[in-house]
Amino acid sequence: MIVTRRVTFRLYPNKSQEVKLHYWRRLHKDLYNACLYQRKTEYKRFGNSVSYYDQQNLLPEFKECWTEYKELGSQALQATVKRVDFAYQRFLKGVGGYPKFKSARDYRGWTYPATSGWSSHTTGDNGYLELSNLGQIQMRGKARTWGNPTTLTISWKQGKWYASITVNCEPVRETSSGAVGLDFGTYHAIACSDETIIDNPRFLGNTQHKIKEASKKLRRKRAPNCKKKIKASLRWRKNRKKISKLQNKVTNQREDWQHKVAAQIVSRNSLVATEKLNVKGMTRKAKKGSKRKHQKAGLNRSLLDVGISNITSLIKYKLSECNGVFVDVPLNIAPSQTCPKCGNKKKKELSERVHNCSNCNFVADRDVAAAMVMLNYARGLERASTNADAEPLSITTQDCVGFRKVQQLKRKKPKDVA
């Protein structure tokens, strides 16, 4: 089965190439802001809604007026225009806020939605990236599975350049015939039905004191103020980079740990069951006037430090590579309140960390018992599916598509004005 995977390489441009990359990044930022400005003014002054195709059809005339955009490539410019359309779509669906203008500091990079304008000279292990009108750039990185490159995204983060390439490949991953239930939490990061406990590494908690000290020093420096036309001091910029570096280190540590844990679970089990949690609702801010505002903030921080949603998605896509099965256990099953041996339900307080069934005298860790209940539910579904001669349980994963819609949708010609 051919799927789409994303591989990120670190780029090492020379001085002249780095200057040009920053120049191109600013040009894409200006195009983004120009498209956003056109949409806002057309709607506020004339009540007209500007679509993606309207702005895309203006690109040829735009490049004739602003000739510096000709070397960027037409498809890369179309992808930048499409970003504005994506931002408005998210706003209209209620997913994100109203699109805002981007500064050069906030605009990270641009995308090539097809194979024109770039080529990668690699087999997935280091190599070179060739961009039109720029030349070859050395890149370092290693892909687990390599295939046919389709799209490219150039990004600048923490003073470093990265190339994110999507490839169509056929990944192969080994697994065994085991089955496991998983219970996520903050006390234990993951409790497995086989009584394996994976502790919470608490990457953010271990680095929080350093971030607080650096933030305290940052507040004493002269911060930038655009309205008063005050520039940030050199010490403010230096301290801000230090905080960003600490936060980026925590993110990298967490992602590395999540990938390793997910790979370890999938390598031992082809059937994984876990409770379908509403993490977004669980990590909402406390209501105004709440007396437990600080406790809720600490709980949210602990939940986000584990990264339950990301671990779940990693397990899903890794299982799809080995034809495994992932089962979402509904909340009405109440795994933490149910005995895995006899099925007796009894409400427990959060302070009760040991499951002790009064009906069958089964004793186990609270989280381990909940994981056992999830596994029993998944095995019951599997047996029911097999006995009914229906299709076996399967999972669906969402591939990373990037700007694939730009290629799929045809460009519309502007209507003739009567």
C-alpha cells in the first residue's frame, strides 16, 4: 500500500544562498500580506468575497509588475496564495481566529506543491537539495522509508533552515501477534494491560525553572513596541533566543520520546485499544472566577506535557504500516470504574489508585485495570466481527497532503467582462 510520509532534513546553505533564502522568505511574506489585504478591503469597502481562484488568476499580472517574483516559481506563489485561503477556511469553520498579517519574524517559509522548481539528490540518507535559481544545498538527515518525492516545504526555525519533503512510499514495519490496552494519564504516562508502566518523563516540568528564570530576566530588558516605535534591546533579543532554545529542546525531547514509545508498543502488539479521550475539552482553561484556576492550569500543563493526542496518532499510523488494528474505546464503557474480571461497575474517587473489586476480590493498579477493560472490549469486537463473517477491524489514517488540493483543482479562467 502506497502512503504519503514526510521527511525533514537540515539544510546547510552557504552565505550567499542563506541571504537569498531570507530574501525569498520575505517576498512570500509580502505576497501573503498583500492577498490578505485585498480580501479584507474588498469585503469591507465593497462587500465582495475574493476567492482563491480570483487571486491566483492575478498572479501573471502581479509578476509583470513586481519582476522579483518571477524567479520564485509560479506554483510556489500559488501555494502561498492558497495559505491565505486555508486561513479563511479555518476561520469560517470556527477552528481558528481571523487571519492576521505576518511579520518577517513569524513567517517561516514557503512550499513547492509539485516537483517543479526543485529536485532532491538523495536516497533518504543525507544528500543535496537543488532549487531553481539558487543551486545545490547540502542537507543532512535520514528517512526510515524513502520513495517518490512529491512536495517540498522550506522553513526557517531557530536560526536553522529545514527542508520537509513528502514522499509516496511503501513502508514496512515488523510487529508480533500481541494485543494490549493502553490507559493514558499524568501520574503514569501510559499503563498497559500487561502491567507494564511507562512513567511520565516530565520534560517541561524539569526545564520549567530554567524557562521561568530566563523569562524573569527578559522582563527586565527593553522590549519592542511597534506603536511607540521602540526597538528591542540587544540583550532582550539574546534572552528571547535563550527562551526559544529551551522551549524547542523540550519539544524535541517530547517528540523523540513519543516516537520511541509508539514504536516499542507497535513492535510487540498488532492490536492496540485505548479510550477515546477529548483532550481539547480536558485541557480547557478554568472558568472565570474559579477558585481552582492555578490547579487547573497545572493539570493542563501535565496533560500537554505527555502529549496524549500525538502519541495516539503516532500509534495509529505505525499500526497502519504493519496492517495492525487500533480500537477507540467509547467513554460509556467507563474503564476506570469497571472490573476487568467480572465486569462489576463501581465508582472510584481519583485518590483511589488501586482497583479492589468487592465482587470477585480482583486487585490491580487502577490504571492497569482500566487498560485490561479496554483490551477486553477490543477482543470482544474482534470476535464479533469474525463470527459475523464481516470485514476485519481496520483503522484509517489521514495522510499528510500539504497543498495537494492546488494540483487537484483546475485553474478557472476569469469571466469576460460585458
